[in-house]
Amino acid sequence: MEKQFSENEIREINARWEKIQVSNVYDALEAMGHPYQCLDLDIKAIEPGMKLIGPAVTLRGHRAAKTETEAQQTADPNHFKVNSYMYPGCVLVVDGGGEYKSAKVGEFFAWGLKTCGANGAVVDGAIRDADLLADMKGFSVFAKNISPFPAGSRWFYNEFNAPVSIGGALNSQVEVKPGDWIIGGRDGVIVVPQDIVIDVLKEAEKIEEYEIGLRNALNDGVPFEEAREMWKRK
């Protein structure tokens, strides 16, 4: 599924998601009958405090071929062409195809993505240049591993902007389609299907409002049971 929203709409939707805790995104999805949208909990921010929001652009790859002939047939010498799929506010999601040791994103690949407007990347696999990526302003990276090894002849990009499957936290795989919203933070990475993104956003905003009200009441010294009564979840 291609993106359904304009650049301005993506900016506005991202700004609304920015105010919501990842846990509340999950609660909203679960309440709406979608409890299996959390990615593998080993996929984490490479730097504490990173948050990542935006519609997905997907990339799938595979392990290196066993023979030189196979490698020549499958290798894509210009993986930077993924940049042509990027747009302002998006997030690259990389399906590593089960190869977790060689880096799927490094410093200069990330610079290319950032220059094209991407907010960051989620990698079901390894990244490298971790310190440099951590210092890259306005670009957040969530990954399963950190490695010094380049993809090189170990791993190849072979499909752009098609549905991919990423390891899940509560089930084996979570499907990510182009345009699905990625919400990542310290609590994990959640995938919100594009066709229900506004409905989930509205539900998550209600939960966030409730929690802010309850938290403020508690900070003001209101007894816990009284505060809960004041701020019942609707």
C-alpha cells in the first residue's frame, strides 16, 4: 500500500504522535483488537532518548549467495537507490532476512536517507558506525545489533517498498507495509497499520489525556484513589 497522506498531513500526524508514549500507542491498538503490532524487543534505540515516528518505506535483503555466480546474479551494486523512495517524515524499515551480523545501515547510508527527508531507520539486523549515528541530529536508529562488519558481499538489498516481515515481540512476525506508521521509543517499536492510523491516533490521544490528568493530580497531592476516580479512563 502506498502512502495515503500528503507531506503536510504527514508532518501534522507525526507531530501528534510525538506527544504520545509508546506504551499508550500499544494500549490503543490492543483495545482496538490489534495486540500483535510490537516488534521484537531486541530492536532498540542505539542511543537512550531517541524517538522515531513516521510512515514506513521498506527494504528487504538476503544473505550472500553461496557461489560467485549467484552473487553476481543477485547483487545490487547501487543500494543507494533506496533514497529515491524516501520522502519527508518517513522511516526506513529494513528486513534483514535473518542475517544479523553485517551492517544494513552505516553512517553514509544514513546521511543519504536523512538528506532525502527520512526521520530515521528501524533495522531487523545490525548497523555500524554507532557513535556517529548517535550524534546525527534529527535521525534516529533502532536496531537489533551493532557490528563493525559492512554488508559487502555478506548481504544484498533486493526489494524496495514492498511488504516485509519483522520479528515480533508477541508473535513470530509483524508485517510492515509501505505507509504503515512506525512509533519507536524506549519502550519499543510499534507498527500502526496505515488504514487505521487516524483511528488509533485518536484513541491513543484519549489515553494520553487520561494519564496526564491522573499524573498531574497525583503531583498536586491528590490521594491515589481519589485521583483515579477523578480521571477514569473512558
